[in-house]
Amino acid sequence: MKKKILALMMCAIVVSFFGVNFVSAAETGLDGCKITRMSRLPSSLNCETTTVNNATYCLYEDGDCGMCCLLNGIYNITDWVFVVLMAVSSLMIIYGAVLFTTSQGDPDKVTKARSLILFAAVGIAVALFSRAIPPAVKMIIGV
């Protein structure tokens, strides 16, 4: 049951990150999405943009806007995944270190501390892997 709830929460987070770009564009009356950083998008894409209220929007009728919006959404999601996983992993390492130092030779506490630090290392590896997702998507879609 917990896995289903976690999966639903993750789906809601993903949908909300993609949805924010489209909702912000709809509020301005534009048919497109909000681009957070143009410098990330490949120059091979023709992302024609317009600026409204100090925000950059890609309009669907111009060029490769769909791909620009997709890549922008993927970058936004992976940025948040990276930040959250690094923060949680750092806290887990600190807590594991505290357990190690206060265990006083108790095998249960030492085992728990080791597993926390191991899970934190896995979290850091997943966070670093999330940085490799956008270039992989670019390679798959051929931009």
C-alpha cells in the first residue's frame, strides 16, 4: 500500500512540474510554455521565444517549441530531483555519523548507521545519475 501511495505522489510531482510551464503560459493568453533557461536548450532547435512580464515563453506555432518545452520540463524535474536527493542524502550521512559516534559498541546501532550511510551513498549516486538524464534524452530525440 505504501508503494502505491509513493508512486502516486511521484506521478503528481512529475505532472505538476510539467504542468507549471503550460499553466503559466495559459495565464498570459499565449499558446506555449514558459522557458526557465534558454542557455540549456540546444542551438540546433529553433525555439522562437517572446518575453512577457520578464518571463520567456516559447510559442507552439513557432519552430520546435514542443521539443523546447519537453527539454525544459525534463531539466526542471532533474534539477529538483538532484537538489532534494543531495539534501536528504547529506542529512542521512550526518545522522549515520551521529549514530556511529553514539553507538558505544551496540551492534544494532552500528548496523543501522552503516545502512543509513550506504543508502545515502545510493541516493547521491541516483542524484548524480539524474544529471545525466537530459543529455540522454537529447541523444535519443536527436537534437
